[in-house]
Amino acid sequence: MLEYAVSSSNGKLEYQKLSDKLTTTQVRKRNLNPEDGPFRFRVRPRDEIDYLGEYIYSENLHLLEQCDNRMDAPQVSSAGGNSSVLIEWKKFETSVNVKYEIQIREDVGGNPWQTIGTVSGLSVRKKNLNAKNSYQFRVRPIVGDHEEGKNMPFSAASIVVKVFDISPGMASLFRGLSQDMLLSQNGQKVSLSNAVANKIVLFYVSAHWCGPCRQFTPQLARFYEVNKKDVEIVFLSADHDEVSFDEYFESMPWKAVPYDDDLRESLQAQYRVSSIPRLIVVNKNGTTIVENAVGKPMDVTQWKKML
């Protein structure tokens, strides 16, 4: 049963039935009169015989056209490790002090919004989410130091984001990676957890100036296209300058540690790279299972069995 109520002069809400035959958890209500707002909704589950449980009530809702100062939806990306996401938003232009209230809800019909914090910056990281669930986020500015500053509308909800997790061992290999982001094609970046969660990782140490490397790279690309559901390759450049790195990486369909990131050289030092090409195979727990797969049979099925 879905009902809604409009504002009244005496402050008493009188709910009107919208439908008692809904079978989904979302519905759109059209043709509302802006002068009747704010609006309240409530829903109550039922079976074929009777109602089940208590009503679930919404907060006060306004029509979008009444929210001229409404912020854009925040941008959300998986942030790698601890089942975390990074939430970012644009600055709310004002001449006075402003803070931002951030809310979260699970992407399941009827789940309420919950405040997770109030910050003065333009981003926040939310950790320890359930990797099996999907989430949405929204944000609103709190302008000034008074209680009325909390009357600003919330932004639209973010896109639905599914949280990915990586093992502590894998996370430790990438500790120090700037913003937990790997480089993808066309200058795009992808979160570490989105790239490597539940995958075998191949660290590819190679360079544009290395002839054997340039011969091996097309072979590796063919392998990757067939197996990228189960593996991710991370390029660790041994080039002498960023221009060479950029030119070489354009021929690669996988990910890379950015050239100017200290992790690129620290991983090469950790694995004691003395010659290239080098292809280090690491299982999803971060354990090295093949020191160098170059020139050896590359059997993903066999790798999955190796602890």
C-alpha cells in the first residue's frame, strides 16, 4: 500500500491512497502541484490477505523544479581495500562558511537514507562496506553556523555503486599507490579494487627501448584478451622518460602504475628486477606464484590452483 500526503495549514497530514497493487519497490508520482509541497509518502507491505508490519515513512520531499540550488549528484568510485568507496562532489558556491552532509543507502527498495558524516572538504572515503551490496550516496551543503543552514536540499542520488574488495595481501603490494588509482587507456584512471578484485595479477616489467619486450608484448596482449576475466596485467615501466612510457603504453590493453608514481620503482626493487621483460604472476592473495612467466606456458587454470 502506497499513500501520500501534502502540506496542510493545521500541520496535520491526511494521507491519500496511491495504490495497493504495487509489486515493485519503485514508483513515479506525476502531476504534483508545487504549491502543495512538501510531500510525504508512506508504504506498507501486504500479502493477499492482510497488511504486514508497520508503515515506512519518507522525509519531506520537494519537486525538483523547486530546488534551484540543488547540488549535482556526487561522483562515487571504488577506492580499493577495506571494501571502500571514494565520494567526491563539486564545491557549493557561497560567500559564507559551508559544510557538507553525506548520506548513504543500500540500493534496495525502502531502505532509508543514513547520514555518514559532515565534512568541510569536497570528498570523503567510506570504508568497511559490504562487498555483496550496492549503494547510493547524496550530499547537501550546510551553509552558515545556524540550525537553519540544514534546510538546504540534498543532491540527486549518485549512480549505484557495487563495492569490490581486495585481499589484505594484494592491498599491501599496492600500498602507497596514489589515490588507489591505476592508469587505463586514453589517460583514464580506474580504482585499484575495480581492476584487480578477485583476479590473478601479472606485473609486467617492460620498456619501449627493449627489443625482446616489444616482441613479447603482442603475444601477451593476445593472452590478455582471452583471459582478462580472470587476470589483470599491471605494467611497471622501465622506460627512461614519461614520453617513452606514454608511447609504449598506448599499445597495451591493460592497466599501469602511473610513470610518476613511486610505487612503480619500489615494486621493481621489491621483486629484484635485473632484466626485462619480466612477468611476475601473483594470486589474488598477493602471493607470488611465478617469478617470471616470460617464455613459459601460461595456464590460468593451473595458476588458480597454486596457493
